[in-house]
Amino acid sequence: MLIIACGALARELNMLRRVDCRMVFDVTYVPAILHNRPEHIASAVKARIDEARGRYERIFCAYGDCGTGGALDELLRAEGIDRLPGAHCYEFIAGSQPFFALMSEEIGSFFLTDYLARHFERLVWQGLGLDRHPGLRDDYFGHYRRVVHLVQAPDKAVSDKAADAARKLALPLKTIFTGLELLSSHLEAASIASPHG
């Protein structure tokens, strides 16, 4: 099986392959920075599909919709390829019910995965120009009420980065351990599903 994955899941997918010998798959990644330009995600995934056709018994997409406005799902339906459930990684990492419970608890939640915590400075702070124009922070984040860090793997350095991100955004931090079990179960289900592509 080939998994076409968002680069933001590279560390997690590598961890799953190391700890679970049943996880036998190849992975090709689409750059995570495309979250800043989601209109390009579907075409980048299509390029990976075209490169892989005929070389794998099964292709699976480790992505949410991630702001493509349905373009990714339309492409995957046409290609006969399944993807992870949910609109974004926050939902498939936390699980739909826990994610929506968090949103019901506080709709003004800014979510961090371990990846986004590690790369907050580059992807969010610099990516939105806040390093050059810190006064824009309230324009971008004025309606948020907290930062929620979804922890896939305990790591003090990552936790410290999440805390730094919350401080920069002047928001309280809530930390929730999610682990990788849900992601693992989705991939295991994909590996035994009927072949596609």
C-alpha cells in the first residue's frame, strides 16, 4: 500500500511503522506548507497519484479536506481512493466526537498538533507576517479564547513550543493527550480494505 500523506504527518507515520510491524506501507508526502495555499493541495495529491499508478495494490490518502473546499474529495472519488475521515487532522487525530466536544466547550479554540507546535514560528507566526507586524495578532486571533494542543507523542520540547505559541497569542493553553491509536486504526482499516487503484 502507498499512503499519500500530508508532510505534517511524517513523524507520526514513521513512529507507527517503527512500533507496529503490521504497518507495512510506503509513503509519499505532499508539503505541509500547502495548508497556507489549500487550493493547490488537490493538484499536488493528483501528481503523487499519477506517479504511483500501477506500482501499488492500494493507494490511501492521509489527509483531511484541509481547506480544499471539497476539491480533494472530488479528486479522490474520481480516482477511487479513500482518505482519512474528517475535515482536518485535528478531527482525525482527536476523533470526531472528542473534537466536536472541544468545539462545543469553546468554539474559539486554536488547535495545535505536535507538528504545528514544532513549526508554529515558521508556519503561523512568520507565515502570517506576525514577526514583521505583531499588531496583526489581534486581527487574526482576536476571536480565539484558547489554544488546544493535541499531543500525539509526549515530548517536553514540543510541549514547551506549544506553551510558547500560546504565550505569543496571549491565550491560555489546554493540553490533551490523543496518542496515535486512532490514526493507527484508520491506517490498519485502509490496509485491509478492498484494493483501489
